[in-house]
Amino acid sequence: ALLYKYATGKDLDDCGENAKQDIKEITSKYESDTVDKTKEHPNVIVVINEAFSDLKALSDFETNEDYMPFIHGLMNDKNCVSGTTYASIVGGQTANTEYEFLTGNSLAFLPTGAVAFQLFVKDAMPSLVTQLQDEEYMGSTAIHLHRASNYRRDRAYPLLGFKNFYNYDTVTTPIEKLRHYATDAGSYQRIIEDFESYKKDSDDPYLGYVMTVQNHSPFISRGDENYTQTISLKDIKAEDVETYLSLIKLSDDAFKDMVEYFKNVDEPTVIFMTGDHQPRINDASMNALTKGQYKNWNDEEMMRHRYAIPFMIWANYDIEEQENVMTSSNYLGAMTVEAAGVELTKYQQYLLNLREEVPAFGASSYLGQDGKFHEYGAGGQEENYLNLDDSVNYNKIFDRKNRINDLFFLDSKE
């Protein structure tokens, strides 16, 4: 209650009925989708890649070769929705991007610096996972080949609906490491193995979720025998950036292998991939990359450059191509299931409509219809939509006794 009051200036006891009335108004605008159990739903693979980003968002520097050639090509594929998502975090607090993607809730209405998995996922919460389970996705596996207790994932993942969680402490086969972190290639191999194992016994659609760890800071080689720097900068001295970009090239290679595997899978499959945040790079390197502009960026420029992350939703069958889409993490889950042709909850319908009014949420500012970033509470034309979303977030996170399940679950749940 104190955290909510700190974040919003409101008392929990005073908000319930007002929030409920606001949300009933939302609910009345949407039709609940009814689950069609005869419809073939695609398998869904979700990848949140540690510190994955395209640093060309910072400046137009040159390298000896493209550090993500496959992903650059995939984002222009005819079966892909792609563009830029503006993260709410930079350099750390990975779990907050996971939280926004899986729940649709924005960090904008939570206390600055809070880690949602640790503070606000204390009971079962509606999520992308629970929705897909309502739609006959009987398997739901999360893979994160690091410590399960980090950011309280060992508790948060089950509360968000995951049935299986494979991590550093529970996998039974050796973990391939690079700079002491599990490789992307190893993480993707685990999800492929789990997919194959699941499909031996079930024809139901599969949900797999991978949170990678390979590209974790600090960006030093540590003298690993299996690490080779392949990417170098032209006319710029920034060793940590070269290490980071060399790791991104390995991420690109590994992601290519996974996509190529699912291209050859007979069942329809959708793969979503994005990064959690941009990497933690030292100030000297940031200034070298940006030719001294970094420290002079205003809030708008900081959002445009430092919080921008590429995302892609690719399918091994025909979907509507979209390029240069601008969005934020809280919308990406709904966008993924929409692209997959999966039934939408009223909440997801609401999010997709909200996105037309407020294209992207950041931690301290939002992208308005005028194409500019604005501080929350500054009184822009989107303010009513922001206040309404505050009420929706309140009902879902804090007001569990009065949670309007009709908004967050499909008809089959009621």
C-alpha cells in the first residue's frame, strides 16, 4: 500500500471503487473472444535477449562487418513485424522488461527503481502465459540458464503461469558458457529440445520462453579460450563496445540457427525476439561513439537513442508484414498474439487500442501522437488515457479482491 501511494499519490482504500467504475467503462467496449478449440493455434516462442540492442541507435559508427546481418535481414522479411521498442530501463533490471511483456502492465505507474518481480508479483497474476493456457497451450516452459533466485524468478515465473522452469540449478546437461555466462546457442538448444520432447506426447500448441544471459555486462573478454573478438570499430577507441558487438554477432548467429530450425518445422510457429535493455557501456566509450554528444542529450534525445531496442515477430507461415513499428514493452505481448492470430482478451484489445493513442510508454515519459516524448503529468492530450491505464494497472496489480477477471481472462475462464 505504501509503495502504491508513493508511486501514484493515492491510497489503496480510496481507489478501489473509482478504479472499478473506470474499468467497467473499458470492459463494456469490447467483446470477449470465445476460445475455438478446433482452431489450429501456432506454437509461440518468446526470446528476451540479455542486453540485446542495435547500437546504431546511438550514432552512425562504422564496423569492419555487420554485427547482426541475419536479424537485419529478418526484420525486412515478408513474414515479420518489426521495429523499435522503447524500454523502461537501461543497463540493468532485466526482469522489468520481462514483467511488462508478460503482463502488459507498464512500469510508468510503479515506484522508480522498483523491480516488479520482487515487489508486485506475490500472488497468481493474469499474464500472456495464463491466456495461452486458456487456449489449449498445455505446455509452458521458461528457460533462463542462470540463478533461479535472481530477481525472484523462481517464484514469479510460476505465479505468472509457467509450468516448467529450467535454470542453472535444474538443468541436467552441461551448460556451454562464454565469459562465464551461458551462451545464446545453448539456451536456444534447450528450448528446441523441450519443444521436441513436448511434441512427442502432445499435439497441443507449445509455448516456450527464453531469457538469455550471454550478453551480460561487464563487456570484457576475461581471457576465455572460446571467445574471439570479431567486430572492430573504425576510427573509434572503445574496447567494451567491440566486445559487446562481437557478442551480438554470436547472438545473431545463434538466433539464425533457431529460426532455421523452426522454418523446417511442419507446424505453424511464431517467434518473438527483443532485448531487455541497452548495455551498460562506460562513459568514455559512449562519448567516443556519439562524438561527445551523449552528455548533452536532452530527455527527448536520451529516449530516442539510449532506450531504443529492436524487436521482431516472425512466423514460418504468411503473416502481414510491418516495418518500422514504434512501441514499448507493455504492448509487445498483445502484439505477438495478435500477429499469431490467437484470441485476444479484452485487456489485450484495450492495450492495442491504447497504443493508437499512446504509442509507447517509457519509465519517465511517453510517446505522444505528435511523435514527441512527454513527461507524465505534464497535461498533454493523452492524459485521460494515462489516468485510465493507471486504474487498469491498479486493478490488476493491487486490487486483487476486486480484480475484474472478465477483462483479463477469456470467457472460458469465468
